[in-house]
Amino acid sequence: MVCILKNFVSVAAWLVILLTLSACGGGGSTEPTPAPPSNPTPVIEPTDLGTDLSKIKPLYDANSILESGSRFVRDDGVLVTRIGDRGRDRHAKDNSLNDHYDHYLAHYWQYRTARIQLEDYVLTGKSLIRATFITEAQLGAREFRVWFWGRNTTGQFHFNPQKDESKVSPDETGVVFVDKGTFNENFEKISDEGIQHKYSLNIVNQWKNGGQFQPELSPGTNMEFEVSQFLLNPPAGSRLNYYGTSFVYVVGQLGVAPFEWQRGVENDGGSNDGTPIPKKGLLGGQTSLGYNYTNEPAGRFMQMATNLSHENAQPFVEGRRVHHTNFEDGSHDERHDNPIWEEQVGKLGGRYINHSCAACHVRNGKALVADVGEPLNSWVFLVGDENGDPHPDLGNVLQIDQTGAITHEGSVALGPWTELDNGLRTPNYVFSNAQPAQFSARIAPQLVGLGLLEAVSEATILEWLDENDANNDGISGRASVVIDPETDEQRLGRFGYKAATFSVKHQAASAFNTDMGVMTSMLPNPDCGSQQTDCGETGVELGDNEVNKLVKYLSLLGVGARRDYDNLAGETLFSDAGCAQCHRPTMTTSEYHPLEELRNQTIYPYTDMLLHDMGPGLADNLAQGSASGAEWRTAALWGLGHAENVMLGDSKGNDTISLSRNINDINRIGYLHDGRARSIEEAILWHGGEAQASKLFYENMPQDDKDELLAFLRSL
């Protein structure tokens, strides 16, 4: 989001992999002032917010209001699974050039979601699964595709009932229209008014060989299915034929499973249903995405969590619209046929960095590193005076663009890199106005996994504290303490390079405030220095309804499953090098998070969420909150292996942000908080301080071991 993570995920102990953002912006007319290399010795100590960690107020506890369950056993023993879905152009296993699955349709927030319910009677002694689904508009052809076949096309299923009168077996009818109106979260009708349509069908056996064999349903059977949405009367600017997400349901088990094609089976046109990915491959627990078979690697960070609740499909896509909206002119950044959102026109601040969230977080990932001399309109510069206080003429953040006659705060460009003797490089900056006494340059990171990290309990994270290195292992993680701007309570910092925000909502509100100049109820005051004028008025511009939908969207993005999960050699070397002391492989989320999708999930983010001293090489001279210039929050490593593809794009998309593939941009891929590392290996070699021993361990590895470790990291 427009730099929604201007100080989001971080660089941290051992292998921090912070990635780039892309913004837009200003210029400058004064004589440029070159900046020195960006790694001066820190001169400002962090703010002392107290060390009594008992005063930290948990985000969620036993009193939190929880969204209703979407996976449960009914009193009659029937297993009930409810999920949310969105419309798609093609199918999950299509792989030709023009088969689009992962991208988003025009008008995707209108009439394009579905709620699906499976009632599984098999454990009660019946060979029956009753499927019910509710769409946001009336369907023509009513397709519920089940039991993957793939004989003629990868979109072919054995069983594809459509109309009421279509008999597909002696005991089965096709999809039956049930009712029209408005339905609640329990699939019950609450009003005759509304355009929602409810449909139902019975699945009484498994189909094989085109229906020649129809054995009874049995526990443990993999059932792949999708709901197609063929709209009867498409709204303006849209087509009638849309398909849906492919899911795998395991008969006799609650929920749907992230899946892969069966290993050891011929799958090119093969007739097998998808098979669940083992737990060790599910980096994001049940939010994890199944493997991508459609040659759309650029879309991996933009997908719904696999276990998305039936209640959250529509809020998810509406939150995505907020993410992709230009707050100056109300336009959507993906497709020319998406309409102007009139309600958001003119909300961009008088001073800002970018127009939208997605302008910085392209495809929800990093941006490319700028060329030398190119204005850094894809960066966020935190600034301070000689004492580390907010800059009197700039505030907390350098806002490089402006609206109307308001004067922007100046621009900054990338100067020639300083090439070091060890093969590494450091950036230099050229400011159009006077260089701030203290500053920190940061690139927006990727956005997946945020909700899961928010769902980890404070107690879990604080168990890993070792502020004084009591065990003498050289690692002394510290907690970041953040003041809640709404309640003045102390919170545990979780997000941002310095863990300076405590929740997804706090991070989003901060980005709206400083990066777009859009005020919210959480942060209603513009970023303004003590000597500045024309900063704008205090008040709420973007309402809580839109902010909360954006938060839900960011929280419920699916995390890509680990590839090559059977290869453990690199993971073992990762641990042997001491990397896992900060990049902790696994944790379990709390039972109290409001979103059911995020509760009680075993996840593999490879972070401890704590601050670590990374040495003078990565330090800047601006402290933030309770973090010194040399301290950074341990970056989560999930998604690392997808970052390059997301940045480069692919050739499949039919929208403006997907048609950006330029293989020459491979030379502009950068890692760490300022893009200085040109590879994962360079990111490793930049680590010092608490990570010094791990870096030396890596340097002394045989090349084959280095290759194994890097292969492990690319599998995440």
C-alpha cells in the first residue's frame, strides 16, 4: 500500500530480506546536495519507553470478539466446511499462454464472489456430501465441477452438473436453484430483498473414468472441485463466463487443503485430483496457497488465503479495491474498464509520497531498485534534526510531492554507488534541498503473512527475549514497545523495519498518514514539522469501513507453500549456521485473533519479531521508537523465493500492472531495507553485529553447502 509499509517488515538478525517499493512523486528546483554513504555510525539513542514489559497490553485476549466459525461438527455428526471464493478467467491447472487464473477480473469487487458450504455426512454412515453455494448475482449455467479428470483439458472434471432436470446418476440431480434475496453467515435467508442467489446439489459418490465407475464416498478421498460463475445478466463492463478457485476437500475432514498434483503420477493430462501439501510445506498454515500451475508467478502475493472464510470473500475484494485506488482521481490502477471511485476523489494530502497503496507495493511485493540519477519516488525517507527529533521543516517523513500550490518538501535521487573492496556496495543520495541531519532510507517490503504475524501472541514473542545475552550465545533480542495512538497503552511493536507499529491497522494508518496524506480515525493529524505551514486540516478523510476492509485484505493474503519441502539439507545448514536463532522457523498463532482463518495456525515465517543489533554496516543515524540506528526487526523469510518473479512480472496478465515484464530488470533487483544487496548471498554478507558469527560460518562453508543453503531459502 502506498508505501503501506514504509517502515514495514524489516531487516533483522542474520538474513534480512527487505525488498523494494515503488512510489511516484516530486521534483525540486534548488541546487542538489549530495549525501554521504547511508551507513554512518548511529548518534542518537532510542527512546526509553520503559522496560516493564508487564505493561504491554495484548492486542487480543479471551475477551476479544471472534468471527463465527466456518469449520465445525454439527450436533448430528455432520462435518460443515464453509469457504469464500472469487471469480476467475480460467482454471487452476490451465497452463497455456492465454489461460489466466491468478489475476483479477474487471469489476472484481462487484458480483464476483461466492460463499460455499459443504455438509459431509460420510462419517455418519451416508455416502453424501451436500454442497450449497450463494453468489452475488444470478447464474445462467450453474456449474459445480468435481472430481478432476483432465483427459481433454486441464479444466475438465468428471462431474459437472448444471440444470435441475439434468440427471447425472439415478440418485443425483444437477445444481438446484434454492432461493433469492439476502442470506446471513449461516446460509439462512433473512430478507426477500437482495440479488444473492442460493444453489444446492448432492454428491453421492466418487466419479472415475468419466462416470463408468462410481464408488461410494469414503473417508480420506481427495475431492477437487470448483464453482463456476456464469452470470445470467452481466453488469456493464463485464462478461458472463467466469470460473472459480480450485479447492481440494478431503472426505471426512474439516476444511479445504492447499494442494499439489500427486507426486510420482503422470499429471500431464492425468486424471487425479489434487493432493494436500504436507504440513512441512505449509509456510502459512492453512492460509497457504497451493502450487501455481498456470505459469503466473507474478501473482503469488495477491491471492486469497486458501482457508478464507465464507464471510470474508466480499470484504477481501472490497479491501483490495481500496489498496488499488488512486486517492487523487479515484482511478483503479489495473484495468481501463474499472470505474472511477468517486467517493475517494480528492482525498490525497497536500503533501505526499504516492497516490495509492499499490503504487508502492506493486503486486504486493517489492519494487525494482532505481537507476543512478533516478528520483527515488519508490522510497520512504524518515527524517530528523540533529537530536533525532522530528525535522522542523519536514516532520517525520520526507514528502516529495504535493497537490495544488502547496510547496513539496524536496526530492532525492540515487547517487553513484560506493563500491567496497569486498564486492558489496552502499547507496548514496542526492537531496534537492538541504540534506536532513538524520535520515533513514527505506523501501517498501512485500505484504504477505501480515495477519498471521499479528496473530502470534505477545507471550510467545516475549519468551525469546534475551536483552542482556544471558546465555552468552551472542544473540540479545529486544522487544520494541509502541504507544497506541488511540488508547495510550503500551503495545508490542511488530511491523516495520524497526517494529515501530503494533498491528496491521496501525501500519496501514501510518502509511495513509505520511505516505498519502490521507487522515484516518487512528491518525487524524497530518505529518507536519514545527516550522511548517499548509499541512492540511485535522480530521478523518478515509472512514473506518474502508480502512477495516483494507486491513482484512492485507491480513488474509495467502502465503505461498514451500517448494521442494523434502530437501532438508539446506535447512539443516541454516540451523547449523545459527540463522534459526533469530529467524525462528515456526510458531503457533493465538486462539484469540478475531479472524478465524488466522487462529491456531502452525506457521513457518522464519522470524522472532524482535530487534537485533546488526552492526555498523547496516546502521543508519536515525533511531526510531525503542530501536537504535543499528537495530532492526528480524525479517520474515516466507515469500523470499517468489520475490524475483513478483518484481519482474510475467507475460500472462491482461492488466496494466502485469504487463511490465522486462527481463533486463533482473539487474535492478535488490534486497535489504535499501536495496543495496543484489542477491540473497549479498544480503547474508551484509550482516554483522549479532549475526557476525553466522555470516562467518556461511563464508567458510564449502561451495556445495552454500548452494544447498541458498536453495533452501529460495524454496520459501
